[in-house]
Amino acid sequence: MLAVDGGAPLLAEGEAAPWPHITDADRRAVLDAMDGATPWHWPMRTVRDLEEAWAEYTGMPHVLAANSGTAALHMAIAAAGVEPGDEVLVPADTFLASASCVLQANAIPVFVDTDPTTFNIDPARIEERITDRTRAVVAVDLNGLPADYDALRAITDRHGLVLIEDASQAHGASYRGRPVGSLATMSGASLNGSKTLSALGEGGLFATRDGEQHRLARRVLMFGEELPGQSRDYNARIMGWNYRIDVLAAAFARSQLTRLPQMSRVRQANGAALTRALAGVPGIRTPAVPEDRTHVYFFYPLLVMPEELGLDGLPVAAFRDALARAVNAEGLHITRWQPQPVPGQTLFQELRGYGRGCPWSCGHARPGHHYDPAQYPVSEEVCLRRLVLGQSLSSLGPPNDVTTMHRYAEVLYKVLVEERDALADLTRRTAGPAH
């Protein structure tokens, strides 16, 4: 019997370890940073240690630690020279920050549909979105899988555009032997507590190979002021923000970074084991991993396929929600993520921006911008069908191992195979009397 109908849950509470995995070394690093934070000064040695370690890991010589991935992406947009009225291409299926960083520069996000295999931005759909206003492309390494950067680079080079990598969900993954964070002209990454490289709270990393881009990004980071190496003159050259990272968050992230290769190998092995264990289970589609890259499974996305269970006469949304209820009741945390493409969010439907319709109405943008979610059919379909494992309580990271993944698979097998009739009944109840 399904646990949602009164049966015993299959997974015991605490059977899966939460993320992030905190060690004594992490605790010592934070305490040491606390001891070194007096007297206050900037940048602190702990922050520089994190920047230098990320530069060494990625091979990107210029790194700035920030207080969020959103801040790091805004810094990248500014360093790319994006100005009011310019356009930046962004995946339609991503987290809001991949697009809102463009609005922060008073520029216009233009969305591109999703590759149906990788769930990343589709290179084949980019050139149809390029105009004479386009200045940059933001590629997102969604779920933990890098985008197709060689294909993207060929397009951006051909059109003279800046390629920016949003590496927020994929620290530790690689593309054709190159690490995430180094795959574009610049990169921005989140260190949010949930991420594969975690600051426990919030944090971010900006990286570039170009010294001038580094200088421009640092102005945005710190009140519009100039680079370090001299006494502060408290002279803002541009409009800047206070994007400095907290020293304790930097210390935690630096400690985690020492174990990132090891943690990434565990994630890759766990994701592969879960995919093998779910082979042949009807009603779901597991993620694909092209041979030229690795996946670190920040999320393990599953697309629901009710038609495989003979439930194609019922709404996909009802099956998705019934499956989520049943799986969660069995003790395995599964949830929706991004229920609609970003251009379907109210911000883009109402074009209110940051007041009076700006940036769309500020006089620099070309007229006629509007956002129709139907223009991104693959993204809409993915958002409709997607459930994700990998949140804190269903992590694919250590100390969870292949045995834990088999337990995850047992839950899905029970719900989708052993109790498929009960799941079908739950789907009908979820769909309501009209069905």
C-alpha cells in the first residue's frame, strides 16, 4: 500500500543525509576565519584565499568573491560592457537571476528555448534571436550539466558577442576536460548553501581571463571604487553596489573547495547508479549525459510520462502532483522546480521592471518587446513534466552513496510499478471530478 494511502513509508527518517555535508575541517575553517576577522579590513585574507583557490581550480586568473551568484552575474554583465537598451540572450528555463542580472544593467533579456536532451540553452535556436542590439549570451549549466560551449562559442565569435557562463548549479562538472567556471569569456557562480560548492549561507564567484573585465567587475562589487593595491580614495567611478562576501561564508566555501573533486566524483557515481537502477521503470524519463561532459546532479531531474502507464487521458499535471505526493509520503523528498519558463513570470508578463516599465520603456530599448511563453515550447513542456531530486533532503552528494541511490530507486519502483494502480487512482483523485 502506498504510504500516502496509509501504508508504511519505505524510507526511514534520516536515511538520506542532507546537504551540505559539513566536516570538522569546515568547522575549524570558520572558527579560524572568525579569529582572523579582527581588526576589520578588506579584502580579508580568507576572501583572497577563496579567490586564489577558485582561480587555480578553474584556470581563470582573475576572480572576485561576491555575496551571491546573482551579484556575480550582474558583475559579469557590467564587465561585458552591456548598456541600457542592449539585449542579452538567456535560457527560457533557468532561475530568475540568469535574466534579472540583465535588467540590473538596464538592458533587455531575450529568451531562447531549451535543448530537449540536455535541458540547457539550445544552440540551434540562438541565431534566430540575435538582433543588432544583442551584446552577450548567458549560458546556464542547468541541474549540474554544462551547456554545449563549443557550439555556443562558434556562434558568439561569429557575431562578436560576449559569452557568459552561469555556473551556479554545476561546480565540479566538466566539459571536454575543462572545468565549469572556465568555459566562457566570463563566469558567475552561486555559493548558496544548497549548491555543489556551498558557502552554507550565501556567496558567489566571478571569474575572467581579462584584466580589464576584472577591473570593471570589481567596481560593481564595491561602491564603484577602483581596484585595490592603493588606499581607498572613496571616489565612485560608476554606480556600484556592496557585493562583498561575508568572511565566514568565504571560509566555509574555501574549505569545501578542497574536497570539490572528491565530492564531484561521488555525485557522478551516484547519479549514474540511480539512472541504472531506474532503467525500465515506466512513467519517468531520467536525465541524459552526453559523452563529452560530466554531470554533478545539483538536481536529478525526472520528466513524468503518464502515457507510459496508460494515463494519457488524465492531465499531466495531475499525474505529476500525485507522483510527488506519493514519493514524498514514502520518505523521499521530491519537488517541482521552476513551474514555468522565466518569461512566463509576472515580472516579464507585466513589464513593470523596476518602475514605470523600465528598462523596456526607458527610451534606449527597441520598441515592441513582449514575452509569450508559447514561444518556448520545449521549456514549457519541461516545466510541466519536471520533478527533481537533489534538494537538501534527497541529496546525491556525499556522504550518500550508491546504496542510498538504490533506496531512492526502490521508492520510485514501488510507486510506479508495484503500486501503479494505486498511483493511477491517486492521479484521478488529484485531477478532480471533471476527469
